Amino acid sequence: MTLFSRPSRFNLFVLLSLTASISSLALVNSVDGADARHRRGHQSRTATPPLPVIPPVPSENPRAAAATEAPKPEEKPAEEMQKADPQETPVPDQKPAEPVPDIKPAEKPVEQPKTEQLGPKPDQQSEEKPERDEPAEKSDPATSPDRVYQNACPAIMNGEVQGELVPPLSEGTCGERSPLKITAIGKDNPVKLAAPITTNCAMAGSLANWVIEIQKEAKKNFGAEIESITTGSDYQCRKVNNGHKGRVSEHAFANALDIVSFKFKNGKTTELGSGWKGKPEEQAFWSSLHKASCERFMTVIGPDGDAAHQGNLHLDLGCHGKSCEARICQ
């Protein structure tokens, strides 16, 4: 019993010591775990307050980044401008150098009086120029300073009518910028006018074509060409039919002519007043002349038109209708 009692006590002692050590280790571990948990909890508690501090930091950083980025592009073009400036700066450096030669010619006029004293040649040139201009002025056939604003007439230039350009006509609302004084009509066989007429270029061209047809009718009805034409009114500043009221006549613009009679190369003659209903050859001639006139003029008024034209055939190029294409043939 004594033998077994001692080791049992020893074993118990060992067991108790082991259990004590284990419990102490467990306590230490529990304490360490509690400390770790406490630390973790403390860290988590301490970490939570800086979290709201972090968001403003990135909000300030992009502003700072934007602020840092903004000057960078400004610095780049500034560098590019600085690179371009040295290339452009020599140009203004050269430009102010240009007024320097401007100062030199200012010194040259000081020398010019010397050349003027020694140079009679410029005086001779100034004398020669007016000599060249004078014959140009002398050769100018203009009788009025307004001639420079006038128009040349192809009918005269081509020889379709014989006459000349005369100074402008101006009488209130009446007038013509480029009137013609005509003495004959026709190119190959010109027909003389008993008295010169004043008309415009358009009328001159139409009369030149009109005479060609009238010559055919003269040969057909009287057996001879026309020698001369007697006319009535040409340019006159007046109203229609010499009235006191109404519109201004085309005569007031050198745009009308009245035909009175014809003389043929065989000595025969015919007048509108007596020939319109006169001999058969006269009636045929005046009727054909009236028809040919209506094809070449815008207004034709004869004895059948009104009492004012019993003795004269009125021809003009007046405007009728909205498009100036209507004709009056009476």
C-alpha cells in the first residue's frame, strides 16, 4: 500500500501542475485574445473618424491637379510662342530698319535742288507734255463738255444714215443725251431729207431699214427710186398732238418723226394729205408704206387714226404695254 500510495500522489501532483499550467496558458490566451480584440475594436473605432476626412482629401486633390494642369497647357503655348517669337522678332527688327532708308531720301531732296539747277531736261519734258496734250484737245470735235457722257451710234458709224452726233438736248422733262442731226437715210442709195432732222440713234437705225422697203414700193408704184423725203415734226418739246394736257409726246425725246411727202427721181411726187385717197398708185404706195412702217416702229398713226394726222404719218419707238412689246398701228 505504501509503495502504491507514493507514486499516486506524485502523479496527482503532476496532473495538478499540468492542469494549472494549461489553465494559465488558457488564461493567457484569453487575455491575449481579449487584448487583441480590444485593440482591434480600438483600431476600428479610431479608423472610423479618419474615413470622413479622406473624402475631402481627394476632392481637394483634383482641384489641385486641375490647378496644376491648367498652368501646364498655358506654359506650353507660352513656350511655343516664345519659340515663334524669336522667329517673328527679327521681322519687326527689320521693319524699323526700313524707316532708315526713308530718312535717307529725306536727305536726297536736299541734293535735288542741285540737280534741278543743273538739269534743264525736266523743264523741257514738262514743256513737251503740254505740247502733246494740246493737239489731242484741238483734235477733239466735241462742242460741249457733256460729249464725254454721250454714246456713239452704229447707224452713223456703218453709214446707214448720214449725219453727226450733236450736243445733248435738255428742256425740263424733254431732251436726249445723244441726239443725231441726220441729212440722209440709206447706205447704198441714200435718200436725202428736205431738211435735216434731229432724232435719236434707235430711230436712225429703224429709218435706215424702213427706207429699204419704201424704195421697193416706190419702184413698184412710181417706176423710180425716192430722191428726197419731206418731214414734219422731229424733236419738239411738247405734249401729244400739241395739247396742253396729257402725256408728253415722243417727239420731246427725239424718238419720233412725221412723214409728209416724197419726191421720186423721175420727178413725180406724192403727199399723204392728197395721196391717201388719191390716184391708185398713190393709194397703193401709201398703204404699203403704212404697213411696212407698222412692222418697224412701235407707233404708227395716219389719216385713219385721228384728225391730227390727216397730212402726216407719225412714226415713233415709244413703249406700249407692260413689256414694251405692244404696237399701235392706226
